Amino acid sequence: MNCPYCNKELEIDPIVFSNVAIYQKPVLAVTRCCSHGVIVGAVITYRVTEYTGTATEDDWGNPIKRKKSEDTKRTNT
């Protein structure tokens, strides 16, 4: 990632990123590359994929609906 001020490789103390990850709040930090102030915040993305396991409930106790093809396989076997 490049610094928004000097366009060199961004240099920031690693503790800044740890702090953002732990507290989930943006912080004001000084760059090592050019001593300018920058706001560092987390960008979180999520990936959702189809569940194909055998659990009947999710992590909160909600029932998992099965595909019809899975229900048919189960009763025919």
C-alpha cells in the first residue's frame, strides 16, 4: 500500500494495525515514511458459502433447512 502523501511504500508502526483489529475503531497515526498523519481503519469483508455438512442447527440453535435432494437421499437410503 502506498502512502497517500509521499506515494512511497506506506510505513506505519505495526501496533497501529493491531489496535484497529482489536478495538474495531479507526485511529490517527503518523507515517514513518514521511511523518504525515493518516487515519487507519479496518475494511471487513465476508464470504458466504453453501454449507454441506451434517449439522441440524446453526451456532445459535436455529434449524438448518436441507435441500429437497438431500431429504430424498436420506429417506431412500
